[in-house]
Amino acid sequence: MVYFDGEYHLFYQHYPDSTVWGPMHWGHAVSTDLVHWENLPIALYPDSLGYIFSGSAVVDWKNTSGFGQNGQPPLVSMFTYHDMPKEKAGDSSYQSQAIAFSNDRGRTWTKYDEGNPVMPNPGNVRDIRDPKLIWHDTSKQWVVALAAGDHAEFWASPDLKKWKKLSEFGKALGNHGGVWECPDLFPMKVEGTGETKWVLIININPGQPNGGSGTQYFVGNFDGKTFTPDPAYLPYVQGGKAVWLDGGKDNYAGVTWSDAPDGRRLLLGWMSNWQYANQVPTVAWRNAMTIPWSLLLKKTAAGYRIFSEPVQELQALRAKSFEIPRTELAAPLDLTSQLGFSPTLSEMELEFALPEGATGSFGVELSNAKGESYRIGYDATSKQFFSDRTKSGDLSFSKDFAPKPSTTPRFANGKKLTMHLFFDVASAELFADGGETAMTEIFFPSEDFTQVKLFVEGGKVALTSGKVYQLNSIWK
């Protein structure tokens, strides 16, 4: 993902001939506002060197690559070649890294055939992929973060063509329940301070606490060669533990935009899970992206933490709105007739006051006339947010989809609890406590959810404020 000349580019893993995984291409879409998207022709096709796996793209502002024309900087992408015949033959060198460039605002791409792969496989490294490029200004060089099985590697180049290995990270830190994938390395200012820290995102499949794919991250320092976790962060990432970006099951492979304007750090994830991504019961489409996130780094009592919030541009989709008056919830509150619009294209901002020693659970329930339902909310007894799709429709396509509700701990401990929710026809995205906790999950009812209520069980809670927005479709 890269921003250039007023456009956010999204290149994504795509197989044009089927809704199940196949020979990977780079699909391409652009947006001027992060909300409305234009599909463009496929950017990169497989060739004799292999399928086109994940990677990244940058603006080569100084034309270090020499690919630019007429004084204009080129866009340069770096991607993983995946040689399927080699893999089937048992040759562990089946993945390597290559580049391509564009001089027409990303509309067409030319592979660097005379030099590809620019990072050949050394011959004994499986699962080495997903290069994420950055320009490291202090050391005046390109740096790429690369996933290499059970760890990350950092390589450097003066021109995006010739690369040397700098260091490795992570063999003894973080979660190792599966293969490390889709890294991202970037600096962030710590909110309210003059401090800058570096964040390293590592996606992993499997290993997520609720099962399957997930995204962990580390906070520390990067000196142009080595990433070093902050000492205060080590207790949270030792012994196989991790700090997770999203507590749900359906936000994976998230990385951030290169060159995003105004110093923002913007992330987008793939809204599914490899446990069932190829089996979800859809026909015309297969999986989707999350809404775009804006990331903030804050120092909390538990150490440095990423806070996520939906980008402000999404407010342009708001149509009708409904205020929920302050109320003490001791029984369900039906909102269906009051809203006058479908809950499956809506946004909710809810604020609750937790009494001392609060128990029980509360949140939002969507349902339909067939008795199918989905719940997302907070369990005050266990101090965990939860997403419950165990009754959301036909679950037979995968035993891993909803064996039980997903849960994730609440990090904040204040008496005020907020939930910012986005509902689509087949997904829910929660940003809780100002974004300190996020939770993303998908669901597939046999017919759309048309009813919505606030529920409370095993206790009571005060709703101090609430607002529901009808959202316009981005496509209609």
C-alpha cells in the first residue's frame, strides 16, 4: 500500500479465476478518500519465476533506482516470487524477492527482469517472503523487513536492487505458534511526548489466542541495522507471549501505507482467517478488507500500546442518526423500530458507566426472523470483550469458525467503557476504550440481520450516551 499524487493505492492478493486460493496476482484499487474505491486492472501477473505473493510499494523520491523518467519519481514495488514446481519438488529455495516499477502513477508495471530476483533465496530458507520497504533517513538507505519462517530479517540497499543482510529478530520473542508473515517496520511518535519509538508488526499463522491467524506487534528502537525491543516491553513478549493488534479472529496480514499524508500511520487488514478463508459461504466474492485504521502509540500503565481508531474519512458515509437517551440497562433495550434503518449498515458509539464490582455481560445483539443472532460486547465478570457468532447462521462449513465465542482482555480499568462499532452485512468491527482494544469478526446469517438491541445479562449497567448512524454503501 502506497500513497502518491493524491491516491491511496491498495495492491492485494488476488486470483481472478476463482473464489478459492490459486495462482496469486496483485489486484489493484485506488482511492482518493480511503472510503470510495476504484478497481483498476491487475498490476502484476505470475510468470516463469512464480506466483506473485505479498510485498509492498514505495515512492522512490530520489530516484535511487534509476527507474524514474522525466524528472519524476517512480513507484517501485517489491514482492515475493513463489515457485510452485520447486516447492512440489521439495526444493526449499522456492521463494525469492523481486521488484517492479511504474512511471504512470501505478497504472502499468514493468518487472526488473534483467535483475530479478534481486534477493535470491540462499537455498535453504523456506517461507521467506512479504518484503515491506521503508526509506531509513538516518542511515540514508532502503531497509526491508522480511518474514523468514520463525523470525524477521532486515536487509538494506542503496538503490532497491543490490541488497545486504543487516540483522535478524525474534527467534526467542513473541508468539511462535505458526509461520511469521507480513512484517511492517515504522517509527511512531508517542502521543503527548517528544519521544519516538519504532513498531514492528508481525503477522502469524496460526497462533492467535482464539485460533488461526493473528497480528502481534513489538515496540522498541531501530538504529538502521537492528531492532531492539524496549526493556519495558520484554515481559509481554517473552516465553511465547505476544501483544495482539486485534482480539478477534478476522483481522490478518495488516500493514500500513507508505507515504501516507500528514504524518498519519494508516493500516488495513484482510478480514478473514486461514482456518476457513477458502470455505466461507459466499458466492460472488470471497473475503474483504477491514475498514482503514488510524494508529496511535501511547504509553500506558501496561507499557507502550498501539491504539486504533477508524479513519475520520468514514464519517462521510453517515446518513440518518439516532440518539439513545441515557438509561439504566437491567433488561434488553430493543432499538429496531426506533432506528428506522437496517443495523447491517450502521455505526454505533456507546458509552457505559460500570458500577463498582460490576458483573454480567452487556453489548449489542443483531438478529433476524430465523432466530439467528450475533452478539458483541463486554463481560464484566471476566473483564473480557467478546464476539459471539455461535448462533449467527449455518456454521457447518468449518469446525473452526465458531466453536465458542472469541474473547480478548480489557486493558483499560476505568469505570467508563466505550464501544465504537461498525456493522456490515457480514462483519462487525469494534474499537473499545478509545481504541485500546480492537476486535474484528465476520458472520454469515442465512438472511440479513434486521433487528438490533442492547442486551444485558447477569447484572445491570448504565448507558451514559449512545448514538447510531445509518451508513451509506460505498458502492451504491
